[in-house]
Amino acid sequence: MQPTSLEFAVQPTSGVPIYRQLMDQIRALVASGRLKPGDRLPSVRQMAADLQVNMMTVSKAYAKLESDGLLERERGLGMRVPVGASHEGTATTMAPVGERQQELRPFAEELATRAWQLNLTDDQALAVVRSVLKGRKS
Amino acid sequence: MTDPVISTSHLKKSFGSKTVLQDVDLNVPAGAVVGLVGTNGSGKSTLIKCLLGLLKKTSGSISLFGEDPWNLSASAKSRLGYVPQIVKLYPWMKVKHIVAYTSAYYDAWDPAWAETLLDRWELPRDHRIGPMSPGQLQKLALVLALSYRPELLVLDEPVASLDPVARREFLSSLLEICQHEQHTVLFSTHITSDLERVASHLAILKGGRIVLFDELDAVKDRVKRLRITAANDLPANFAVRGALRSEFSHNRAMVAVGDLDDRLVGELEEKWHADVAVEDLNLEEIFLELHHE
């Protein structure tokens, strides 16, 4: 997958700094194998323009992931997931499903609360989730 | 490291017996986008005017591009853009006239960029300035200040009169400028959500002093709220080091800290046999915590 900025979403008004939000999302994409060795990330400029954030924010996230070894800088081409290097998160060492589900849990809890407030049945709430998931695939 | 673009030390400004700024130390590095926030009357506009040499300081020192702003050279002025809170432009001129007039003062004027900005903010070239609304005037003043891509852009409440659409347009233009060259921006605002997207640094002015100046990310990483649930009731003298604010009753406490370090949580857990939950705070919450009386 060559991800575009559309694969990312940041909440500027969150208490979590934007660069950390980006790092978390890139980590998740790599850990899940969605991003494979050799896949390139959008340029700093592109990402900053699309997400409407400061370029420094994006380059900080990239630089930190680079020093963590999760990304590597390709001269003139930007950032990519390292090829061949066996590190935490490549397809072969993909994080187990259970761990990735655990990551999703807080979002599900939020969803469950809101579904309850709206007095939706489990099936009705799940139908919304399914339709959103389906929308992403097409 | 290059020299800071703006640097003050022990800056003080009084009007008669009323002291508005006190002991202000501020160093703005080149390339920073600094959001200056403070409540009404905290001294934001006065600080900006002192930095630009529009008001004379009472004591202390200020340097702007390494010069004294009160005696700024013409070349320094040409590298500086400023949009005041209340925009005054010649009312008899039309938009196209003020653009042509202003462009003559700046060697670095970029006519194509000026046209792009006029289009983006829907400012018709043939409209006269006199009957324009405050929001339109502010947009026009921003076009004039952005068109020569100044090295330092100083904006006093740039989005105060803008509607949400224009505010977004303004923010993306600001981001666009910051992308191309090493530009430094200082803008005052009390709309913290705008600041969170664009600012690299945060300066909080309170009672005429800079009470906080740091990278925005560092501020969000450090300023946290702790929810403490202790095994037993907390004593009347319960206190947490570095607390900005604390509230407690019985065995529960809520404490905002300005500089969370790894040790603090462990210390609290041990001392009070407590569960400590750390909450992230956004800028608005941080601002409120710092102003809690």
C-alpha cells in the first residue's frame, strides 16, 4: 500500500500532540502489516498540507520514527518502511490480532457509550460499524 | 543555532503608574510559529507594539533582527510584516489601488501571490475600502502583509473578525507561507483551536509576564492532570510538588501539574497508596489550568 494522507486523521484539539498522533497511526499501520517494507509515506509537505498542520509537526513525527528504526529516509524520495530489515512490525512479525484488537478497544468503548445514549440495539450499532467498514474498502 | 529573531530581556512597559508588562523574557527562534495567548488585558497588544517599536519600552532590552526596534533600519522594516488588531487603510482607495500602492514599498512583493490571496479571500479589486466590514479590512490587511513574504510576520488577533470560512483560509495561507521558506510568525489570539494546528511554540502572557514559553508539543507532553484515588482520606496539608492547581476531598484529588516527570506518579502512588491516572490536556484546558484562581 502506498498510503495517502487520507489514511490519517489528526485531532488538533486533543491533548495528545499532533506529532504523537501521527506516530501512533504510522506505528499501527506498520504493526498491522498494512504498510509493508518498501512502502513510501506521503512527503512532509503533502501530509502537512492535506492535514492542515505545521510541516514541522510532520517532520518531527517522521524523524522520531526514523530514529526508532520504524522508517528510513530514502535520499530524495522521502520516508519508507525499511526493506529487508527485520524489525518489530514487518509482515513476518506482525503484532498478534489480540494486541491489535486491544488498540481498538478505547474507540469501541466510546462507540458503545454513544450507541447506548442513542438507545440503539447492538445489531443497529453494529450495522453502522459494518457500513463504515464497507465504505472504506470500496 | 541562528540568533533569535525576537529577543527581550527584563522588558518592562508602564503607562504612567500602571505597569502593563513586567520582566518579559522572550526568545523567538527563526522559523518558529509562536502563538501568543492571554486573557483580555494581559498585555498582548502592548507586547507586540513594544517588539515592533510602535511603543517605547520603559526599561529592559528588546532586539528585533538584532536591532533596536525603536530605531529600526529600512532594510529590517522591509523584512517585517504586521497586521494590527484594528486595521486602518485609506478609505478613498479601492482594493486594487491599495495593493498597487503598497507593492511599491517592497522589493520582494510577489504580484501573483497577491492576486491569489485576493481571489482566495474574495476581495473584489474594484471595492472601495471605506465601506468595508472589519472582517474584509482584516483580510485585505493580511493580503498586504503576506504578499511580500516577510521573514517575520506579526499578527495581532488576526482571526478575531473573520468568519469560520475565512479563518480556515487564513490558516491554510499561513501554513503555505511557513512551508516555503524559513519564516517566523508571531500571532496573538484567544482562539486556542486555531493555534493548535499551526503553532510550533506557545507563549502565555498573564498579568504582564510570560508565564510559559515552549514548544507546543512539549507543553502538551508536560502539562497533565492527575486523578488520584488514595487508599485513605487525604490530609488537610495534601500537596503535590509542581502543582498548578489542586482540588481534593476525602480520598480523591485532581491535580494539574506543569511539568510531569516519570518519578512524580510513582512517588504519589507510593506515598498515598494511590491509583494515579494521567490525563492529557488540550490547549484550552492548559490555558484554563494556568489561569485558575
